[in-house]
Amino acid sequence: MSAIAETPGVIGYVDALTARPGERVTVRVSVLHPARRYRAGLVRLICGETGPKGPGLKEEPIATAIDGEHEGREQYTDAGSYAIVERLPPLGSVEIELLVWPGCLGGRVQILMALGRLRLALDESGAAALLAGDGALSAGRRLREKAWHRVEARYDPATGHGFVSSTPLPGFHADRAGEATGALPAGIVPQGPLLFAAERLAPGRTARHFDGKLEAPRLRSGTVAAAWDFAVGIGTRRIAAVASDALDGVTVNAPKRAVTGSLWDGSVQDWRQKPAHYAAIHFHSDDLYDAGWEESLAFRLPEDLRSGFYAVKLEAPSGPPFHVGFIVSPPPGGSGARLAVLASTMTYLAYANYRRRMTPGPYELSMGALPTVDMTDILLAEHPELGGSTYDVHPDGSGIAHASSRRPLFNMRPTGRFWNFSMDLCLIDWLDAAGIAYDVVSDHDLHEQGAALLAPYRAVLSSSHPEYHTLEMLEALQAYLGGGGRFAYLGGNGFYWRVTADPAHPGMIELRRAEDGTRAWAEAPGEYYHATGEYGGLWRRLGRPPNAVFGVGFIAQGFDASSYYRRTAASRDPRAAFLFAGIEDEIIGDFGAWGDGAAGLEIDCYDAALGSPPHALILASSEGHSNSFLLVNEELLSNRRGVDGTTNARIRADMVFFETPSGGAVFATGSIAFIASLAHRGYDNNVARLLRNAVARFLDPTPFAIPRLS
Amino acid sequence: MIEPLIDPSRRDLAAEYRTRPFGRHSAALQALLDVMYRAENCQNLILIAIGGGRWVLGERQPDRKPPRLFLDEVFDSLEAGQWAAFRRRWRALAGSELDLP
């Protein structure tokens, strides 16, 4: 039997990942279907696609002004980062130079500087070239990838005489210089706007982007002498002209700043100590900060809308729908509910437009099963201009360090991979089924509002995989716990990486995968500090291990099957009696919509050496994990055998409970798959009972008493 | 480069995989799977959900191209798709069809 498989015919995004009742939501839509028509509507998301062992997709239509059919068009996305100086004085004969660190060479022309139809470039062979109109003059010597060179050019529009050269900067390699002098078409008048790392075809349309780093560009023409110092303005969009701020420019699509330049010699690691060593900008042909689509729909959220997970559902005449997911937060001060669900929007953003599953490589050696995607993912693969995730790499192999919400986000939906956003809906589904009142707040809310956001709530439930946090978020959660708050960490591999919110690019986060950790790529040497000046990496390496606050921390991952927990003697401690009320089973969670068990995917364990509280009760631990579960590499000083689920006793999810000195408490399950078990047997199972018991006690204002340690 | 080898007589391992494609495997089956997962001539398979609980196999492509879909065979479960991938790899690495009742 042959199949017909269609991709969505319409995609879109909203301006912010979080909105409040009564606020205006703007939707930007691109219609790919040839009919150029689509239907739209707001839906509250209750449960995602769970596969055959879960309840399946549940969504509730909410009437708004966008309901119905609309006309639309395909919208253009101008991907690729560059810098632009809009206004230049009139130019004649010019001399230009800059330092160039090519990330990848050959096969295409990459523009280094563009002055209208006069461009300094790297040609298809990887050599420096001066392009004047349709003419080209190549220095004839391929540059070396990932090494610094000085590239210079001169051009006289009156005669067409041109010169171009490339000279390797001193190093330990024997690269040779190249140069050429010759005739080019005359009359190509160099003119603004000046672009670095791309050329402009029309306003909002650029082409032939450069992948690599540029530094210290200079331009001379008659009485005009301009230079730019990219060490100035790190953390902003500004590129600073040395002599006159009239020639300042801006970056577009968020190229990476705070990157090592030609002078960097390893003597400093923090760009603030020697800014001159960080006078480069790393441009990428696939950077995308803001897709910049025109507004297609706008509507006001109903004033009485309950907080939750929502989506603008877009449907073309054929093909699967495209859900534009976002969080509706409660009004300021909350809705009156005493329970909050913290939706991990920073993590959703870090994973947005994850392409790695679709790239060649021995995926199963680490994952234990074939990669799975759906037709919406296939559409993403067909649209490289929509950018990748922080799990992907740029064409030059450098890691994608930025994630922006100002573009279609293919993972903020209830369908597709059962992960993050779609899996977190299992918690919403269970809360609704259990009749428990709650608000949903987001990581972005927490970052902006701090602990005050959580003040109305007696208890907070995490998502299944709250991996990425800013310092502000961690401080807020610790302040909440310090004030007697109760927190249930219902996931795995949480509180793991530092991210920063970039003030110059609202809606964008930066990630530096520094030093160590289970990671898709490694940060470049010397670039461990964010553009905000914060040192990046694992919170564990930064002295803030999750174990110390939430009881457990990341220990292993495997993606083929889940397992179950076995209760320990500590689960019968009177302090834990409220949790196991009505549960006689020894085995907890030997069922579930992900991998047939509540302990799976990414799992955390108790570790006193990393600060897990000594009075914490380890209530249950998982066992029997598969060969695919491997110890995380931050646990290994050197590689060795005996690190899989069949051979290593540390590969387990620990379920822990402990009281805090301020009358609060923490309950942690240490497993991403945990909440996917809640709906089993009509929500009547020991995982659901356990969580219900935890929530009931956490909502009771009676303070918890911290035990006296012997 | 270590040439991948599969012993075509070890159909017991194929039977073990068919019974339980996910979860704990015997050491011998895991060794066989590791050979399959490393093999460059059949490494880049992928499963694509095409809606309605149906799956097809595909192949991941270099140079950021979308996966190529094999629409001629449709599976009604993830397990069936995994098993089809196993059979393809067996054929490629053992040099013969997997003959398993």
C-alpha cells in the first residue's frame, strides 16, 4: 500500500510566548498552500498526541475574532545575519580591508563587505575576490578555514582598476598570501548602505551571506576614512565606528558577539577583561532573529480566559493543522488558584526548530531507537530559512547559541514528538480530570517578575523537562522555597544549563554550552562568557547543582523504553505517609504513555556530594533500565565501560521528598516520563494517586516541620 | 574502519528483537544492534508519522536536505516500523533476507 503524506499548508507565529487575558495577540501567518486560504481559531490545549497508550489529543475551541476562513500569502523570511551602516558619504575610488576568519569555504560566493554593486567576497574556490558589477577579480589563493587573514582591496570606478589580496596572519602554519591586480568593469560607484557579511538586493532582502568571523573593517575614499571596532557594543545591536558615531551601524539577525578575535591568545577567557581580544563578530548564513512577517491576524484574549496552554490553530484546505502554541498567564496576582504550573518556555525555546533528528549520523548509538518525526517536522526541513535550534549547528559547524521566538516554532504544539510542550499537556489533562484549580505561568514570566510571580501560590508544579534557566529564574525559585513555598519537580534533567535573556533582542535567549555536559555541540574556546557577561554552562559547574535545591540532578538518559520505581523503606517513614496514603503497591508506575513506564527518557538521582539534602527521603528508585540508558558524561572523568542501564546501579530515577526550614517542601520524581503515566487506567493509578496526595498536602497551609538530624 | 559483520545464522537475535524492540536486550543482541547502528550503508533511517497512527520509513539526507520518504510501505505502529528497519539492515549487512517465520 502506498501512502500520501502531506505537510501543513500554513505556518505562523505570535509575537510573545506568554500573554494575559485581555491582551492583544498578533499572529503572523504564511500560507504555503496554493489556495492561499486558511482557517484560524484559538484553542485551549488540554492533552497532546500521546500515542495509543494515552488519552490522545484534546483541545477546546475558544471563540475569538479570528474564527473562520482568511485569505493569506506566503511570507518571505530574510535569514542570515549581517551588519549594516545605512548612511555613507559619497564615495569614489576606495580602499577596503578587514580581518577574516572563514568558517567554511568553497562552493558558493560569500560576501564580506558590500558597497552597492562593489563587493569584497570569498569566491567559490574560497579565495578573496573583488566583485564589481558582473566582473570579478580573484586573489587566487584559497584561505584556510578557521584561521585569521587580512583581506584588502582597492577599486577605482573611473578606470575599473582593481586590486585584491589575502594575507594569513602570523601563525604556525605555512599558508601563503595571494593577490591580484587587474581590470574590472568601470563605473561601479561604491555606495551605501554598507553591509558586512551579506549583500542587499532590496530592503529586507539580503543574499550570499558569509559564515565566519569578521574584525576591524576599514574603508578609505578621498577624505572619508572610516573604521569599526566590533569590541565596542557587545551585548547590543550596535557596531561602533571608531572616529564618528555618524557611521555607526547595527547588526541584523543576531550574529554572535563576545567571540574571540584575531588577537585572542588564551590569556583571558572573559571578554570584558580584554575587549580587544574579542573584536570580532561571528556571522552565520542561517542566523534568524526576527522573521519580520507582516501581521495577518490580531485578536484580544477574552478577559475571563483561564490561564493555560493555548494555540492559534491554522488549517489550510489540506494537510495537517499547524498549532502556534503559547501560554496564557493569569491576571496580575493570579486567578485565586493556589497551585501554579510552571511552563518551561525557556526550554521550549531552546528546543525550537530542532533539526538534529533529521541529519545523518549514528543517532541510534545514543538514542537506542530510530529517530521519529512527523510531516510538520518534514516541513521544517524543507524551510532552512526558519532557523535551527540550540541543538543544531551552523553551516560552519559552530553551535547555534541563539533561539528566538520571533519565527514559527515547530515544537510549540500538541502534536509531533511527545516531548516538552506536548508532554507537559499530560499534567494539564490530569489536573483538569482531577478537578484541581491551577494557574499556568511561564519561565518568561518568572524571569521578568521574579519571586513575586509565585507569591500567590502555595505550591508550584514543574514541567517534565525544565532544563534551561536564567539566573533570575533560579533566584526566584529559591526565594519562593525560602519563603515557605512548596515545589514539585515533576521532570528530569532540570535546572541544567544557564541561558541568558538578551536585552538587545527581546524574545531571544543565548546559550553557551561551556566546559562540560551532555550536549549537542561544544562551545568554542574563549567563548564561555555570554554577551551579557555571565559565565555559561551547566548550573552544576557554576556551583548551583539542582540537587541542592530540588533534591536530585541529571544522571542518565535513554530513549527506547521507560521503567518503573520500586519503593524504599523510607517511603514508609511517617514524614512521607501523606504521599503514600492509599498506595500499598511496591512498584510505582509500571505503565505509561511513554515507554510503558513512569521512569524514563532523562532521569535524575539523589547525590549528597552534589548537595542533595541529607534529610531528604529517597522514597523510591527506578530499576531495570535498558542498555540504551547511559551515564551522563559530566559524571565521567575518563571514558570507561559499565555505564549503561544494565551494568550501573547509579542509573536510576530517585523520587525524593524533603522539608525546607521555612515550612515548605520539595517533592521530586527525577523522570521526564513521570507525567505521561498520570492518565493510565482512567487516571486511577498509583502515579496519579501519589501526585494527588502531594498536591493536596502542598496546598494545605500547615507548615512542614524540618526533622532534627541525628 | 572495522567492517560490520552480522552472523546470518543468529536468527535467534532477530527473534529477540522482534519480540522486544525497545528495552533491555541481551548482550549479544546489543552487540548486533551496535554493528547495525554504526554501519554507514544503512545508518540514516528515520521513521515518519504521516497521520492516523501510520508510519513510513525514510532516509536522512546530507546537506540539510529533507529526509527521503519511502511511501511504498506503511506501518501501523512504531514497533512495526522499527522491525522493518531491522530487516533492511539485516539484508544490507548479512547479505541475505532475514528468514524468520
